[in-house]
Amino acid sequence: MTTAMILFATIACLFHLMAFVMESLLFMRPAVYKRFNAKTRQEAEATRLFAFNQGFYNLFLVAGCVGGMLMWQAGAYVEGGTLVLFTCACMVGAGCVLFYSSPRMWRVALYQAVPPGIVVGLYFL
């Protein structure tokens, strides 16, 4: 993995770690649930379990990507690279789904998809 790949994979991990914290740990705070388009506490409560679960998906992607980078650094190039590639491809896919399902959230979709997309692109160069 190149330095650029590690940098963009780390950026992608930080974004998804932040999403985990917001969705699974801080979701019921008004400033947080309003970012997810819940206008009232009742709306937030109705989607709280979904957000909690989704946050852990993000955390597991981070764990896989970090694990792959550590494996790469330890000399397991095929296994580590495969894990980083897979988790980054999942992040890109999730960003595409977000954009398709809610085009008004295009900025968040870009934040979610572009850094791991750069990793995937560099991997195949």
C-alpha cells in the first residue's frame, strides 16, 4: 500500500468512526438526530435502534480496514490488501446508496465515498 492509500484509508476510517459515535452513542442528542433528519425527539426515538445498529456497521468497517492496514504493515500483503480493498469498496457502495436514496445528502455521500474510492482506485493502478 502506498502512503496515499494509507492516508485516504485513514480518512475513510475516521469518517466512519465519527458516524459510529453519532449513530450509536450520541444519537438521542437533538443536535445529532437533527443531522439525520429527525425533527422531533419522537421521530428520533422511532429510528434510534436502526441508527444504533447502523453505527455498528460503520464501526465494523473501520475495524476491518484498520486490521487490513495492520496486516499489510506486518507483511501479509495479499490478506491485508484484500481486507482494505473490501472494506473500502463497502464504504463506497454505502455512499452511493446514500446518494441514490437521498440526493439532497450528496455532500455526506461524497465524504463517505470519495476517500475510500481513492483507495480502491489507487489499489488497481
